[in-house]
Amino acid sequence: MSPRPLVVLGFEMGDGALFQRLAADGTMPAVARILAGGMRRLTSPADRLHIAAWPSLYTGMPPGEHGVYFTFQPAPGVHGWVRFAPGLYGVPTLWRRLDEAGVRTLVFDAPYSHPEAHHRGAAVFDWGCWARYLEGTSTPQDLFRRLVRAVGRYPLPWEAHDLGFAPLEGDRLLPQLEQALEARARAACWLLAQHPADFTLMVFGETHIAGHYLFGQEVRLRRFHAALDRAVATILAAVGDEVDVLLVSADSTRPNHAGWHLLAEVMARFGWYASAEFAPEDAAPQAQEGASASFDPIRALRDLLPKDFRKALARRLPRALRDRLARRVDTATVDWARTRAYPLPTDLEGLIRLNLQGREPDGTVAPGPEAGELLDEIQARLLELVEPESGERVVREVLRVDEVFPGRRRDRLPDLIVLWQEGAPIRAVHHPAIGTVAGTSPDPRPGTHGAVGFAAATTGMTASAGDVLDLAPSVLVRFGLQVPAELGGSIWPEIAAGGAR
């Protein structure tokens, strides 16, 4: 007997505690029927590398193995960063493993995923993801085109990379999100009808937007989640009672109080990071020596052009050329010969990578004892940073990636992760050795990624703790497949049992 089909509905930044509260008060009746069977709280890499949570859920493996944690991340032999792209994953996704075993799969808008070679299942990428990494594509190749012809293009007029940190006003945003949810439900139903599957994964990116921009706004959040519930109800009606449904989120929401925007200057003042952008006014002779790192004609031209014109021009360039130019601009002020460690792109954690010999093109730090001593120094100094007026520490923890996320793809991750205190916005930090570094965060979004995910299912779900790594092995067992030794998650019996047809 084969197991019942499984439909997984994912919610980016879907906050389990908020779902429970709004289900209990009648705002989310469709979700409430599923939550009535219990909810499992999930630990997740989101508490250390927030975007790595979803790739970890897809693969059943931690960031050190799959190697994906942000849109722009480092790679051996590259100055600066590379963009998320096909081929970046170091391990197969859950749906690829299922497909290889002959299980029919359907995947729709799973963030931070891309087509995999030889995958025979149906998958749509970047139809309506909040942060779009690829041009809209699919397997089979014509599926994306047929979806757009049947239900139209995704209605939101912007996405994360285009918008940047520009604010969005809630009263304008809400109707657009409601329209987007209606469109997603139509698209999901069309895909379900066109491609019946044994395993289906569909992810709502709209919860990501609401988590960032509507955080703390009770009336707007309630209205948004009511619309989300209607979309879920539409999908549940389409799949019927002969399937099992799992609701899952790999992260949650919390206030946006990070201090990442101050890290580059802090590193420059400590002497770890040599950038003309932070050169002191009395350092003219030294700046003269590093002139090649402080002037770049492309960066100078960029700075002369109005921001809106730059964006319009960038959209017309091929993505590969756009990325090369952006990486050149971002690293133009860095003097790599005098840089021992450098900050990586982020919008939450503070991420630091050593300029390591043999890994970075112009590495200055020798692996082994020298690298270890520098990591010790950076950890100690950052933990000594305080808020100037209160004297309270601003850094909660500094983690070594070699200790928390070892693995085969660890060389594509930062070396240190800086986690901030969460009590209040961080606008300034102080240390006796460098004085005070102050600045307003460029990110005005009230909410950001929280650490705890959740899972709930029509099969019921125990309230015991779980982990995002548990989903992949649980689904493999459900379909009678052997769990590879490298997958370390636990088995959820409610999902693994499968309910034979």
C-alpha cells in the first residue's frame, strides 16, 4: 500500500505563536483546524544564519554541509561575494531524493532553491518569491510559461532586491498583499490540478513581507492573516480529504534591533579591515599608499548617477555583468594587502570572514595558530562593545563557524557570526580602544527573522520540540526510502507513518 499524498505548506517568517493566537480568536479558522492537533516548535539555524533555515529544511542538513546562507556570500578564490545561483547547494534537496526514487513531486516558489540537474518532477521557481534570485523558471521548462498564461504574473510590483531597505506604508501594502495571496492560491490550485503529486511543497513568501513590514501592527497583521487563512482554505479545498497536509515555518519574527550597520567601521578602527571608506582624516600618507584601493572609476560613476536611474539601468544589464560591477563597487575601497578580516553582506547578523591565505585571492592571515589568535582577538574585542550611555553590552555572542557549522561546504560561510542584544535598537557602540562608533541603521523595517519555527499537520503533531532538519528524514521514511547516514534529524512519527491508501 502506498502512503497518502503529503502537501506541505510553508510560511516564510511564519510566526507559530502568532498563528496560534489568531487561530484561537477566530481570525484563522482553516489554520485552526490543523493547529487543533498540536504544534511542534522547531529549532533552526535562523538563530545564527537566518536565511540558512530554509535550505536546511529542504536538505535535512546544516549550513556547513549545504553551504547556503544569504543572497550574497563568499566563495573560495573570490574577493567579496557571489550571488545565490544554481549549483550553489552542496547536497540534494528532499524533492530531488524523492524524485530519484520515483516519487512524484511538485514544488512551488520554495525560496533559496533552484532547478537541479536531472530532476523530473514539476517545480516552479521565482514566480512570486519575495526575494527573486533567478529569472522565473521551471521544470519542465514550459511550466512557468503555462502557469503565467493560465493565472497571470505575480501581482506585487516589487521584490526585495529591487526595493532594498525602502520603507513600505502599511495601508498601501495590505491590499497588495491580499491580492498577492489570492493570486498565489489560484496558481497553487492550477499547479495541483496540472501535476498531481505524492509530495508537494508550496511556500508563501507573503508572510516574509508581512513579518518585516507589519511587525507589531496588530490590526494590519490580523487583516493580513485573515487573508492568508482564506488562501490556505482555498488550497485545502482543492487537495481534498485524501491527502495529509503539513504546515511548517523554518523561522519566526522578532523586533529588528540589529547592529550590523556599525560593524565595518568597528573593524576598521580596530585595524582588522583596511578600507578607504573608513580611513581617518589624519591618515593621508597611508591612504596615498593604498590609492589603488580607494578610487575606482566604476564606483565614481555610480555615485554620480541618481539612485532611481541606477536601478533602471541595472535592470537592463545581464545579471552576470550586473553582479560583476556590483562586486567591484563593493570592494573598490578595500586594501586587501592590509586587511586581515572583512565584513560580509548581511541584513541581520554581523558576519566576518578572515582574509585567509590559500582561500582568499590576496590572503594575509596564515591558517592555523595565526588565524586562531586573530579569531580570539576579534571575539574578545567585540564582546567588550557597550552602548555608550547605558554601558550595557551590545553583542550577545560571537560564534565560530568551525564550531557551530562544520562541514564540507563550510568554506562558503563566514568565519565568525556576531549576534546582537535584542532589547533596543543599536545606534552606537563604544570601546576604550576605538572610541564611539555611531550610525542609524539603513534598515527601517520593524520586524526581522526570529529563531523558532513550527510544524503542525492534519495527522496531529506532538508538542515536543523538533528541528527543521527533521522534515527530510521524516518524509523519506514516509515514502519507504532509506534515510542517508549524513541526515542527522529525528523522525516525526505523525509524518513518517503516512496513512496507507
